[in-house]
Amino acid sequence: FPNRAAFDLSVDGKKFSIEKVDDFTVRLSTPEIYAPFLETVGGVGLLPKHELEPAFRDGSLLKAWNVSIAQKEPRRLLATGAFRLRSYQPAERIVFEANPHYWRADAQGVRLPYVDFLVTKLVKDANASTLAFATGQTDAEGLSPDNVAWIDRYASRYGFSVFNRGPSPNTGFIWFNQNPGRDTSGKPFVAPHKLAWFTDRRFRQAISHGIDREGLVRGVLFGRGQPLWGPETPANKKWYNPNVTQYPFNPARSKELLTQAGFQLGSDQKLRDRLGNVVEFTLNTNQENQLRANMATAFKENMRDLGITVNLSFLDFGTLVGKIQDSYDYEAGMLGLTGGGDPAGGISVYSSKGRLHQWHPNQKTPATPWEARIDQLMSDQLHTLDYPTRKKYFDEVQKIMSDETPYIYLVTANAYVGLKDRWKNIRIPPLGSLIWNLDELWTPLLTP
């Protein structure tokens, strides 16, 4: 069965050993030092053997818990958390009830959670979810920075507050397809002359210097963010390297780098390579993300000032992922990744063998010396428990990523959350879920 946890429970392809000690204890042994062991094991969910073993043995595990079961027999979907499923109404709501078997209790011995029910309202998209919160229909919501100003105007009317948690751990970037392979018909994934551009570090650095990130912060994020120069944002205080290479907006420097790489601006104000090819490419991004679409439009204008033509293609997310991970039929992409955790969480991105190594995934051997160096550093940081040593290795990874610019990082938005004022025991974290301590929350009011 597809199981990321089972894949993660290994070191360099060697699996952890798992041994039952007694009815309440399991011993896991690693084949060698594995630094993120606690983070990895702590995220592994447990499944009830008495409920699912028959399905596991007959090969129907993935069908055992399905929508029909959720609707007709919700109690069969067992849980060890603070809540268990009470009812599911497709396209409307999911209702959870307090789990009477939950293990936690407060200092007075009262079993948690304090609240009896949790309702998840199902809506068609992020805009509908935001509107539901802003008009008092829901209690908590993550907020996009471009929505903060108008939502805040309704705070006193509907009794909620908006909190700025500082820089988001999420990254946003542009990258070029550097995959030299061919499709089943023998056609190159990328036209050879464009592949030559995309694999030239000077070209990528020129593009980076040509992006007005401060303009993106002002015009797209309404001042609620900051430029991003590397794979981690300041939100990840434990692992963030502030000393990566930066590419401030400098069209003159862009033109210098392009000239060094053999590009020339013609009398028609179009940039051409040394063979006379006009520099033009298509940038793909997902149509569901309006902030990203706005950034793509601004990027297109920045590139026009350099004589580069950028065509924008807005695709549904599934189609875009298919191009990136399966067909490789694209020239450039704009997406983002969720950061903020242990470096081990990004191995599939940084490793040249990784499926998420988007500019050139699934390499049999590293295509470049700098990718080989990153491979070594990511392996080294896994095999020591000494934090300063791990930090040194990962700092170098971040520096290489900024120097080589396989990802051209853009901006990071501030993270905003909204919450009804009636809730108590709120402890807003800099990272993660606003209601991470959901089992401890309570309210003196039972009606909106």
C-alpha cells in the first residue's frame, strides 16, 4: 500500500526494525544514526488492528474506510484524538464529538476536550471560507494578506480578532525545466536552445535580479510580507540561514549577466541568444491561487523590461502537477512549498534523486557538482545528532540553493489568522495550526 510513513522509516534505504515489547510498547531501532527520528515517528498515525486487519489481509484496506462508511456508520472510523466522527454530510459539514476515551485530562482531573462538538463547514473554495468567517458564520480561519484589511472592518460587528503571526513558513518561487530527457516519441522535454538558457546560472541570476520583489510586497501583498532569498523563511528560526545570496531588483545587473551569457537586446527591444533565438518562454502556475496569479502577471511585466517575452498559462492544480511530475511538458513554473520544519522534510526537494527536485527530478546520478554537494550535505545532516553540525550542513545547502538559483525565490507573506473572541485558552503559535491545542479550548458562550 502507498504509505509515506513506511518509506520515511528508513535510513539510506535500510528500514527501521520494529519489535513488540508488550501490549502497550513498541521498540523501533534505526540501522544507524537518524537525526529526525522523533519528528518522523511522532507523525506516524496508528490504525486499529481489530477493525482493519481483515481488510489489510485481503487487500481491500484502501476501501475499508470510505465515504459510505462515514455517512452510514461513522463510529466505525475509530480515532485516538480528542474528537471522533459523529456525522458527515457531503458538501455541507462534518460533525465531530468529544472522544470519551481520549487520554488527556487537566490538572483537576477533568477529561479533555472541554467542548462537546466540533463542526467543519464544507465550502466550495477559499473565498467562500474567508467570507463565512468574515460574516460570523465560523470561528477560526487562516487569512490571506490581501484580505486582511476588509475583513478587519467586520471584527467588532462579529466579535473576532485578526492576528499577525509574522513571516509565513511557506515559500514561493519560479523555476525553469532543466530536464534534458525526451518523451516516448523522442521529442525533448525542453527545446534544446531553451534548455541551454535554463541551465545557465547567469541566465537564472539575471532573471532573479530582474524581479521587483519589493514591488510584489507592495502591490500583491499590500505591504504584508517581505522578499525571500532562500529555501527557508525567517519563520523557521531553528534552521533559517540569513546569509544566503540576495538578488535585489537591479535591471542593469540583469543586463550585464545576460550579456556575459551571450544574449543581446535588438533594436526591436527583444532579447536574443547568441544564435538569434528570441528569448520567450511560458510560465505555468495554478489558477486557483489569486495571489500567485497576480505575482505571475507582475513577473511578466518585469521581464518585458528586459526584452523577455513571458506567456502565462493558468492551469488547474492537478493538470499542473501532471506536467511537473509526469510528462515534464513545460518550460517554467511558479509554485510554493510549505517550510518551517526539520531539513529532513525537504529531502525529496533537495536530493537529485527526489521526485520533488522539480527543475530536474529523479536523476540517476547528480547532473551537476553543486547538486552532488547538496546530496552529500543532506545525507551528512541526517547522520549526526549534534544540532550545530546539522545547522552548518543545512546552512550550506541554503547558500548553494541561493547561489545556483534552481529556484528563484520571490516573497514570503505574513501569516494572518482570525479567531472569535469568545474562545479561551488560546495560545497562538508562530507556526502550525491556530487551534493546535483544540482539546484545551473552551468558551463561556454556546451560541454565536
